[in-house]
Amino acid sequence: MAEAGADAEPTKLIPKKNSTSVIWQYFGFEATDEHQKQVICQTCRGKVATSAGNTTNLHRHLRVHHLNLYEDCMAKKSLETSSSSDTSAKQPTITSSFASLTPYERTSRRHKEITTAVTNYISKDMVSVNTVTKDAFKSLLRTMDKRYVLPSRTYFNRVAIPQLYGECRAKVLNELENMEFYASTTDLWSSRTTEPYMSLTVHFVNANFELRSRCLQTAYFPTDHTGENIATGLKECLANWGLKEEAQTCITTDNATNMVKAMELNQWTRLQCFGHRLHLAIENAVKDDQRIKRATGLCKQLVAVFSHSWKKKAALKQAQEDLNLPQQSMVTECPTRWGSRQKMIERVLGQSKALCQVLSEDRKTRHLVPTWQDTDVLESVNNALGPLQEFTDALSGEDYVSVSYLKPVLHLLRTATLAVTDQDTDLTKEIKSKALHYIEEKYSDPATQELLDIASFLDPRFKTNYISEENVQFMKDRVKMEMEQLALKEQRACVKTHPMPLSTEEEPPSTSTKRKRSLGSFFKAVPASSTMQLEDTIKAELDNYLITPSIDGEQDPLAWWRVHNVNFPWLSRLARKYLCIPATSAPSERLFSASGNIVTCQRASLKPARVDMLVFLAKNL
């Protein structure tokens, strides 16, 4: 009987009533223990002495006698703790729940910050104000901050954007008030809805020798585009911004007849856009050659084939992979984009093997495979005009000095880039000669040459290196004269601002009797040596500048002037006057690109005043 009792299964223990701790999963009580006073281990059936609710002895028992069970118990306990903390994190307090549902006040700082950010986004990225009504945009803001309530489209149209425009305009006005000299660019443009606009940008070097560009207007210009009307419109724009005409160093425009006449009527110094001139030089060099006309026409047909057929595009991509050529698409010529024809020719030549492979496989396109004569013509054109593209791109920037590069670039075109070599074909020589002759003819104007010479003279990278020997002395005299004019002008301004007080020993002249002025009083008012000292100072400053070593061509001339303006106070002011001139009218062209992104098919009903405001914000923010 004893053996039978030993083999019998142990009686099942009853779990502790209302227990929440994990440790009670390993202990229990006899069924007959109604008050659950004696704790028994479920594994070894050993009795564990413990007081009511105290589990310290239970943990000790598992740790000493059943280590694996103890580790299992600890793991379950840590998991239970982490899950309970997650639950508490997911369940916010009542205060936080009400706070998350209460919208920001319109006058609160947070609401103003988000509204300003949305207004900046609309203005800088040139998106439609209607974006604030889109469900996805509202959902985005709601996800970012549930308490923010997005204002209506009307609010952004009538309040937020005009207010931002007022703030930005005030900032630009403050910059313009502090500038001493400025240059400008202008151009005319018609929108998608054929509404005419005239743009104006200003460029200046501030007191810290930083080049700044600002868009002033994209003004509606419905009158006839005559030279007289353009001249009047530009004068009115300068007056609206409080700009003095005598402070304008130069204005850069294209070569349209009405623009040239307008600048002559206003008696403004004008610089012809180098980009337009170079583009016209290229057009003039190739326009009358039938060989070039046929070869470029063939390129256009090739581009059209691969632009309108996805099958041809896929075949071209496969051919490029087979021939280890770059994965490049064809380039389309655009008459209004400088160098687009050259880029088209260069791309066709670079992908000629892949193009011939794809075209030869289709009976309908085999006739488009370039012949060796066409290839020779395209290569001749590319060799002659390919290097010119880099000059146009480099001189079209707004963030660095460009006008002082014109003289070195013209010298480089004459001596290297467009110079005829023995390796050139007859067609290449002809193109180079025509292009160079056109450029030299257009830049032979004495006033233009003098402007380019003084800009190059004031650039510490070039100085007199690219000025002809017979003009060096004239340029020195010209710079010296302008330095003296600046110095005398400043002296007069100081006298007006701080007049010399009367001596205490002298009595003011009586109104009844007029005293005779002595000869010495003339010399007392204006010291005889002041003018001579000024001339000597200016001459010394100019001589020291010329003997100072030139800086590397890659360095920033404005950074050099920022360091040396103390040593050359008058020359540094002249540098600020002339080095701000842009070499091309690309800044105005970029305004029209921005305008095209604003006046789209979906926004064709925008009023001219709104277009001006949005372009101003997009370019000045």
C-alpha cells in the first residue's frame, strides 16, 4: 500500500486567492486549507513560511532550490513591468487629453510660427494658395500638430501674403538705403496669357563687400514697347524705390533696338549682355552655310524620333548598355536658350554609335543615320563652338563678380578659343573667324571698352594685365580722377553735416555795416595744402595698389577688398561701384522663369499686381 501511495499523483494545489504577483504561479495551498495559511511549493512540495502578502521568502526559495524557475519568474516579471509602462504611456492623462484637443489661439506664438512657415512655403516654392484647401496638406499639418487649425485660403490671399510682402519690401528698402552704388538689369516678357511685363533687378556690393542681388519688380507694362515708354517706365520704377539715377553705375540689357534707345534717352551707361552677344555671334557664324543647316536639321529629326517613341527610347537605352555608353537622353534645341543647339550636336556625336545601331534596325528610320559628311560637319561645328558654352554659363551667375571677367574672356577668345590652328578643318576655321569678328566688332565701342577696362583694373586678379599698353595711363588717370571726385564729395558732405563753428574771439558781422574781407581770410577758410595733400594721398594709394601682387584667378576679389579696404579706402569704394555690374542680363531672365512657374495654366487668372508680389517674394525671401 505504501508503494501504491508513492506512485500516486500528488494532489493539485489551489492558487492563492486574488493574487497579482507572478511569484504565486509557482506556489499554492492544500484544498483543505480554507484560510490559505500554509504556502507549498508546486515543484518540491516543500512548505515555505511567510506572512500574509509577503513574497520575500517565496523568491528566496526559488533562487536557492529552483534557480531555473527563479530566472523564468524574473523574466516574466520584467515583461509585465514593461507592458504596464507601455499601457500607461498610451493612456494620457485627462489634462493632456484636453490640451491636445484645444486649438491654439490665433494670437499665440505657436500658431503664428506655423502660419508664417506655411506662408513662406507658398511664396518661396511658388505653389498655389489653393494648396491650403487640399485634404492631404491639411492632414500633414494635423499630423505634425493636432492643435493647429489652418486658416482659410482667403486669409493667406488677403492677409498673410501681403503682410509677408510688406515685411520683405521693408527689408529690401533698408538694404537699398545703405548702398552707395548699384547696377541693374531689365528685360521685357509676355506671360502665358500674353500679358506684357517689364522686369528690373538691382545689384550692389554692401559695406561688408558682399555681392547682393534683389528683384525690384515684374511690372505690368501694357503700353507700346517703344524706347520712350521703356525709358519712362524705368525712371518711374527707380523713383518708386527711392533710387537715385546718379548712383546707378550701369544697366545690363539685351541688344533690342528699343532697349538701346531707352538707355540713350535716359543717358544711362549701358552694357550689352554677353550671353546675347555670344549667342548672336554663333548664329551669325553658321546661319548661311547649307552644310550646317542640313546636319543640324538631321539632328532635330533624330531628337524628334527618340522624344516621341518610348520603344525607341528603350532601344536606345539597351544599345547604350551594350556599347558601354553613358545613359543619356537626347537634347532638344530651343531657340531662346543659349547654347541649346550646341548641346544637341554634342549629345548626338557622343551617342552616335548607339543612335546608328537603333536607327539601322528599323527600315523606316534608316535614312536618318548620319552620313560621314554629316558627321564631319557636326564635328567641325562642335570643335569650333563647344568651348564657348562654358563662358556663357560662367558669366551668367549672380553670386560672384562677373563683369571684370569680360576683358580676360575677350582676350582668351581672340588668342586661344577662337584662334585658328593647323589642326582645324576649313569649316571650323570659317566658323571661328566669323564668330570672333562679330564679337570684336560689337565690343569695339570706346565707351564699352572703357567700362570693361576700369572693371578689370579694379579686380586684384587682373589689374592692367588685359588693358592695352596705350590705354594703361589713360585708365590710371581715369581712376585717379574718380577717386578725387569721391574724396571731394565726401569732404563737402562733412562740411555740410558739421559746419565750422565761429571763433569765440570773433563777433558775427553786423547787419547794418558790412566789414571788408581780408586776403588772409580766403586762405583761412580753405587751407592751401589740403588739395595738394589729397592728390598726393590718392596718388600714393593708386601706386601702392598697382605694385601689390595680384591674387590667384580662383580667389574672390571682394574677399580681397574686404581685407584691404583699410589700406585702399578710395579704391575700395570704386571697386564696390564697378564690380557689382552683371555681365549678362540673366538675372532678369530668371525672373521670367519664376514668373512662368507662377502664371501656369492652373493659375492663368492671376492679376498683374499679384504676379509682381509673388515673383518679388520668390526671389527675395
